[in-house]
Amino acid sequence: MTGNSKTLWVISLSAVLAMALLPVRSGFAAGAHCNLGTLKGQYLVSASGWVFPPAFGVTAPAISAAAAYSFYNGDGTGEDHVTFTVDGVVVVPATIEPFIYTLNSDCTGTRTVSPSDTPPGPHFNIYVASDGSGLTEIATDPGFSVTSFDKRVGQSQNSQ
């Protein structure tokens, strides 16, 4: 390989690597265009994590788990049908809790359970598949460390 062809090869390789390593536009679903209606229907939820004092009345770190399904109405509202445990003890029996959510065009948003309670909560950051087929969420309140992956399994509540 001559000096010129080696230089050309290095420049070409550098250009290819630069294009391959360029960051994708920020947002979970880069290029996607979500809105409140992206989330509509029934989603199965399985969540586990930790609770730290004084959240949920615990005095020491404790393991938490929840099983639920959520209905998203496509308008920023919905409801959870949930059972929640702390250290294997049911602290929220099968109950229905309303929630509100926001969803940005980049498919990121927030969710607040029991928004009319004082104080409302818990709160979550959500990251939504651009086709609405699923979402992942993480709790954002101090003392509550939980994540979940939620998968759409049914149509809207009104059509069932």
C-alpha cells in the first residue's frame, strides 16, 4: 500500500466509523411521534424493587413487588388494578387506583397514581414504544426504587 492509498484508506475508515458512532437523536423512540393516544388499552404489569424508610411506613429497607394490569384511556387518564406487597406482605390488596399521564412526542413522559390524593403518588417516568405496544417505567419518589415493563394485551376498556 502506498502512502497516498494508506491515507485515503484511513480517511475512509474514519468517515465510516464517525457515521456509525454518531449519537441517535435523544429519546427512547428516536424519530417516533407519540401522543396521549399512543397509550390505549390494557397493559399487563409486573414490578419489583425496594422500599426505603420512611416510604410506605417501613423502618428498614424492604423488597417490594406488584402485579397489575393498567387501562390507558388514550386521553391522559387511566386506572391500575393492582396488588402491592412489601417483604411478602400485601399492603395494597387488589384495588383500583386512578392515574394521569403525560406523553411527549419523543415517547417519554410521566405517570402519577392517585392524583387526587394528598399527597399524590407514586410518580413514574415512562418510556413508551412508538406503536404503543409497551412501556417501561421507573419510580421517581424518594424511598421507592422500582421498575416495570408493561405490555399491551387488550383493547380499550370501553370495547371489552
